[in-house]
Amino acid sequence: EQPIFSTRAHVFQIDPNTKKNWVPTSKHAVTVSYFYDSTRNVYRIISLDGSKAIINSTITPNMTFTKTSQKFGQWADSRANTVYGLGFSSEHHLSKFAEKFQEFKEAARLAKEKSQEKMELTSTPSQESAGGDIQSPLTPESINGTDDERATPEVTQNSEPRAEPTQNALPFTHSSTISKHWEAELATLKGNNAKLTAALLESTANVKQWKQQLAAYQEEAERLHKRVS
């Protein structure tokens, strides 16, 4: 995985409680880099503040980078369940970062289509790091105004569907249905067998009773025959 473009910016994340206010995750401007993993054909945005990764976002075709002011831009990452914001020192740096975002987003879309053609699933990117250092400060006071209204809707717009496990579960569901069917058949057969066994025992008991009655009748007939004689 190699860095292919780097810039400097102040990093923010949306407040997880209010989903409106920005929370600074870097005390100063840090290096923000685009990385490309040639093995997985994946593009990521990574930024470190010291040894802490404050951005680790995989670019997907559904993501959108929005300029919300002359020096501020944001994008939603549904996998990280957050919205990232970047404050730049100039409009030029913001525009350059936005151009690269669109470029790598299109590359990610083409890579995804290519992998689908080959019937290969893109694996989850590994946790790797990029370097960071210290530079000029940028105050977030002027940023929090126009960005708050746009941050929350983008999380919904850029959310990605993940319904693949349903297809994998179909064979197991089908097998379970068949198993339940045969279990029901077996239970029915056992029930019928029990009924037949009970009927047979009852018939056997009746036969014994009839034999005993027949023997009694024969004895009575012989006794009567002797008396007549």
C-alpha cells in the first residue's frame, strides 16, 4: 500500500451524540494522504495524529465529498459510522483534495465492476499507517456554521447496502426445511405404528377371550349332552 497524494488539513468528526456539531480530532494541521493498495485494488484516506489514526476511510463508489465552504469539505463513511471534515489553509488545497477524491472514487467504481466481472469479492482493507507531522493552525470557529446543516443528511445518502449473507444462507434454509419435513413424516409413521401395535394387542387379547368362551361353551355342551344321555 503506497501513498499517492498527500496534503495538510485540520481533521474533524461529527459529534456522535448530536450529529450536528463538529469535534476536532487533531490539535493542529496534520498530513492527510490517499493510499492505494494494489493487491486489493482499494483506495483509502489515512491520517495520523502522532501514533493515533484519526482517519482510516476506504473510498467506495457511493461516497461523495462535499465542499461546504471555501476551505472546508466533508464526506460520510458508513463503515466507520461517522462523517469526516477537513479544514484547509486555502481554497486551492481544498479543490485539489476534492479532485483527487472524485478521481479515486471513479477508480474504485471501475475496480469494483472489474472484480464483479471476475466473481471476486473485495476484501476489507488492512490496518496500516501513514506518517504525520505538525504545521500551521486553523481555527474551526468559521467552519461550524455552514457545515452543520449538511453533515447529517449525507450519512443517509452515502450509506451502503450489505445483504450478501442472505444468499449464502439460502441452501441452509432449504436443507432445514427438508429436514423438518422428514422429521414430521417420521413422527407420523411412529404414531401410526403405535396405533397398529395397540390394535394388534387388543385383537390378540380378544382372540384369547373368544377361545376361553368357546372352551366354556364346549364344556357346557358336553355337560348338557351327558345329562341328556
